[in-house]
Amino acid sequence: TATSSSSSAPLPALTMGNRGMEDLIPLVNRLQDAFSSIGQSCNLDLPQIAVVGGQSAGKSSVLENFEVFSELLGMELVVDFLPRGSGIVTRRPLVLQLINANTEWAEFLHCKGKKFTDFDEVRLEIEAETDRVTGANKGISPVPINLRVFSPNVLNLTLIDLPGITKVPVGDQPPDIEQQIREMIMQFITRESCLILAVTPANTDLANSDALKLAKDVDPQGMRTIGVITKLDLMDEGTDARDVLENKLLPLRRGYIGVVNRSQKDIEGKKDIKAALAAERKFFLSHPSYRHIADAMGTPHLQKALNQSIPETHDEKFE
């Protein structure tokens, strides 16, 4: 297998239970590329993780942290390439295929054969390819950008970053932008093999979470939904999300995991993801409302939960 032939150390998150999937996913990736190149969608129902949430909920930041797997897998190279900013940043679905390999590089389906080793260039290419199809004035498109990232420090996995749900059109966005984005998201999350990360900021009312509403529409039993609570560090003084994180308020079968992402100021100040993960750990350990559940919070725990949930989701489908 790709894992056993690699010269790098075995990934600690890999288990015997999902090595069959490890062998199968590279083949599926090639099939997805073949279908995309002729303008068709590949409907093979194999595990994917879709990140769903409202505009500025922190979706891309959560996804960005998955790619590094830095604490979980001891990754030395930290990649940091997803476009960030205010307003609607993700304007096309980004289908990100992580592939375990001996060296670290990236390639896009739309410029296949060109190897990217500078991840700043990857970010610029995502922005340019987005504008090429949608225009530079905040337009959206359901046509995905397919990106592969090869690294000795990742699991074979497909992650999907989707546009944030927005209600008021700006720039060149259509009047029915909310409906268009919902339909775009539904194309991915209706698949029973798709694990849904429902991202909701802690400083909003959970009962009004667009991400949880969409997840409940397609997964009413909560079999394949994990709640992700962001912006815990931005809550008003004297308030907390303890009841949510203890799964008491709106319970999910797989529960909720709190994360603390880098702020825009952190990014502009060049705070890398390793430092951000250390700060996240310190936040949970030192917060009086969360220290008792600190080991079940944070990006590394979310990554572990995902690695366990993907084979479970796939197995449940065929029980």
C-alpha cells in the first residue's frame, strides 16, 4: 500500500480499521478527476468531510487546521494556504484531496502537471481561479476547484470547503444567493457517506444555526454530524458555551467540539498554526468553564474524532 511503501514513519492516526479505505481513496480521487475534466460529477459514495456554516463562522480556519495535523501527526512543515478575509471568501466549493506521499507539494486539476511547492502560490491560485469563474466582485459558482495536497504527514482524505450561508447579496451576487448556496451545500451533504462538520460561532444563538438546520434536514438522527463551536474566545465577559459543549442544549449523537482559530490580526502578524494550536490548548486549560473538558476540546481532538467517525459512518451505511 501507499502507507507501507512510504519511507516516512507510520502515521499514528492510521488504524487497521480504515486501511482498506486508505487504499481505495487514491483510485476514487483519479475517478473524480476524470469526471471533473469532462464537466460531470462523480457520484461514487465514499467518505468525505464537508465543512458547513454561515458566512464568517470560521469554516476555512477550521479546515486550514485539518491540513496541518500538526499536533496529532507531529508535522514539521506547516502549510497555510486558504484565502482569508472579511465577507464571503469561499465563493466556489474547494474539493481538497489530502494524499499521503513521500514529499510535500500540491497540484490543481485546472492546471494539471504543474507542481506547487510554495503554498503562498497555492493560495494566490485559489483566489485567481475563483475570480476567473465568478468575477472579482463577490460572485459565486457551484463549479468546484479541485486541489490535491501531497505530504508524508496527512491521511488520505477528501475535505470540502463550501461557501458560507449568506442572506444579503453584495457586489455581483444574485438576489437568491441564499438559496443558491443552500443548493450548492446540499449537493455534497445529502450523500450518506459525507461527514458534516456543522460550524457555529459561540457568540450566536445555537438554535438559529444555519449549519445545524441544514445538517438536521439531511441527517435527522445526527448519525454523521459533528458540531464545531468557534469563536469561544470572543464571547462577552461572563458568558460561556459550557452547556453547548457538554451536549446539553441541542444534543448531537456525536456531540460538539470547541476550537479557537487564529484571528485576522494573528494572520497579519504572521502567527503560525503551531503557535495558534499551543494558544488554543492554553485557552481551554485555563478557562474556568472549559478546563474540566479541555481534553475533549481543540483542533487535535477534532482531528481524532474525525478519524474515528469516518470509518464508523461508512460502516453504519452498510449495516
